Amino acid sequence: MVYKKEQLMKNFFYKTKVVFIVFVSLILLVPSYSFSKGAPDSFADLADKLMPSVVNIAATRVVEARTQSPFPFQFPPGSPFEDFFKEFNQQQGAPQKRKSTALGSGFVISQDGIVITNNHVIQGAEGILVKFTDGKEYEAKLVGTDPVSDIAVLKIQSSNKFKPVALGDSGKSRVGDWVLAIGNPFGLGGTVTSGIISAINRDINMGRYDNFIQTDASINQGNSGGPLFNMNGEVVGINTAIFSQSGGSVGIGFAIPANFAKNVIEQLRKYGETRRGWLGVRIQEVTKEIADSLGMKEEMGALVADVNEKSPAKKAGIKEGDVIIEFNGIKIDTMRKLPKVVGEAPVGKEATLKIWRDKKVVNKTIILGRLEDTDEFKTKSSPPKSEKKDDVLLKSLGAKVRDITSQDVSARKLPTGKNGVIVQEIDAEGALADSTVQVGDVIVALQNNKIVNAADFANKIKKLISSGNKSLLLTVIDSQNRSRYVGVKIK
């Protein structure tokens, strides 16, 4: 009996051990499957479902072109044939109007035929034709366009019902997700390519609202304006640009995120134009040197370099030197984030800001205006020749400066009058050589305190360095009278 009992106990522990090992093995295996998804067996079903909603776009423009003279030679002055052939060449070289057709892609978002595409596909078009994969063609009219975001809304001129696709939540897209691009590359029409999302929030310096989705799905000329789909058949992006030296796809394409496009599309459909929020400030990046000089613990926010006199920011008490660190509860971690969140905010509505001023956080409330393009800072002027002034050498900055003269004020229309100094020379090994300050720039303030002249500037620098400051904050006006802040690390 004892033997039998011991045998039963051994069998029990053996079985328990086996079960435990199997259980642990399953636990170890489950995470690897939960974090990875295999490639789809085929995109055929999804493509069949989506193709009827994607259109090819042909935009017709009238362009002028000059024909070259058929004669590869000219007659010498005084020749009896000179006047005759001169008149003939002028007639031959007269501008000739001809039609040019740009090809692109688009997609339907409503049953009544609202089509989304890129602005650059239809810009300047006198006629727009959309063609579906079943071969049917329709004329379309322009509802509204936004060159800033490169989005355009069209309306198909037909009473037919069309199959729409939905704009998805691009905020849920992750790097590595499968995507499908459908469009009209090189005019071939109805072309499907697949890939993954390679990156999100890409800034490629195309504009103030850069926030692209990067994909390796093959995108070529003619794909512009076409949709980028997720595996649920939702549009997560509008294919807009490619990186290529040859003009063909090299696996680096960019799409406007659907979440950004939704607001623009809604405004274009409602108003025929965009209505973006506007603060009325010119901003710049907060560098490490600027952050140190302002007593900030991290490099974040948007530094206010200039405030428009008639702007909402001016009315709300925003000042030059303020750092906007939060807008409507959204943290401004980089300078480029501020225009995006302000632009998406409703015009005429109240917005809240948190700013960094005098080493503490200040709350502000502002009524947003509408973004306006002004020519205020577009007028170029060159540094004038002025009467001789003795240069002052500032060894701590590695630069020579001089006082501002009445000629400087008159020629450059300096808003600060004769206060400040003009940079004459910059030592290649000095502190200013590592900054954006250039010869001809005017330095008007140090640590937000006005500079009277070169002697005053030198004294202020000496006192700051003596008190232990290793970074200086300069207020600089360039040759176009645009002010900005520059952080300089003392060497």
C-alpha cells in the first residue's frame, strides 16, 4: 500500500510538472504573437472594395510658349535682309497658346460626388475631368482650395450617386502598420501599391503645417491627391510628395494626415476657403543657450520674437521675449507645433495660453483672429553706407560693433532709432561665429534690456560675465528689420 501511495504521488507531481511547463511555454509564446501580425495573404478583396472610390484627375490649363526661330544664324547690321528676317523672327517667336494637361489622383468622400485631391494637381486649371476605374468620366468644379496645406475639394457635376470612402483616425496609425496606395501614376490609372508607415509627424520643410506620414508604398508622379488606406479601408492620408532625385519612387513618400485634412476639408466645403486661427506673433526656436539665459529647465516652447501691433497677441498682453509653452491645454514641445495647433483652433473663439516670463509661468486668455498673409517683412533693404564711427572690439563675443548713426536710422528705417549697435566684424573663432548673427545686423537689447550704444553694450556684457553668466540673450534686427532672439554661449 505504501509503495502504491508513493507511486501515485510521483505520478501526480510528474503530471503537474508537465502541465506547468506547458502553461509557462504558452505564456512565453503569447506575447510574441500579440505584438506581431503577419502580412496579409492578399490585398485583392480590399482593393476591389476601394477602387470604385478612387478617381483619376485630368486638369487642363492654357499655357503660353514661344517658338524658336527656324534660322540658326543672324544677319549682320545693315544687311538688306535684316529687317525682313527680323520681322519674320518676331512673328515666329510670338507667344503661342496651347493646352497642357496635368494628371493626378483623388477620392470620393460623399455620395453626391465630393472629391478630395491636392491643390497642385488642379491649380490654375480651366477644366477638370475625373475618371473612375469603370471608365466613366465626369466634369468637376472647384469648391475650394488651400495652397498652404495643398488640399483641394472638387464637386462632380452629376446627379449620380457615388461610392464614398471614409476619412479615418490617422492619430491611431503606428509606424509599421500596413497601408495601401491607389492612384494614377504616370497616367496609367487604377494602380494599387502596398507598404508600411515608415514614420509619422515628418517635417520636410514644405510649409508651416508640415506633419506628414512617411510611407514606403510606391508613390510616383500622378499619385498626388490619391488616398493612403489602412487595412480597415479608411483613408489615413492624402499622398502629396515624394523624395526622389530621378522623379521615380525610391520608397520615400509623404501623405497629409487625415486628422489634419478633416478640418481643412470641412472649411473648404463650408466657406470655399480656410479660416485658421491667428495669434499675430513671429516665433523662433528655443535653443539650449536661450533656455539657459531665460532660466528654463528644458528646451521647449516657441519664443516670441515679434508681436504684430494690431494682433490678438498684442491685445492679450503677449510681449517679445515671452515663451509660449502651452496652447489650449496642448504642450508646445517644439516651435513648429504652435502654428499647427493655433491654425486648427476656431477663429473668434477664446483660447488659453501658458507663457514663460521672468522665470515663472503666466496664464493668458486670447480671442483668436484669422490668419493673414502680410507684406510687412517682405520689403528688402540693404545695409547702408554710413559716416565713419569707431569700432569697439568685444573680446567676449569675438566681434567688432559700432554705434548707430542718423544715416543708419534714415536708410534702414530702424524702429529703435539710434539705440543699439551694428555688427561690423565677426571673428571665426569667437562666440558669435556659432550663432545666427551676421555682419550688418543690429543688436538692440541684452537680456531683454535695451542697449544705448557700444560702450553701454560692453559694460553690460562685462557685468553679466562677472556675475557668472555663461549664456547671453541678444535681441537682433536683421537687414529686413525683422527682430529675433539669439542665445550666445560665452567661450
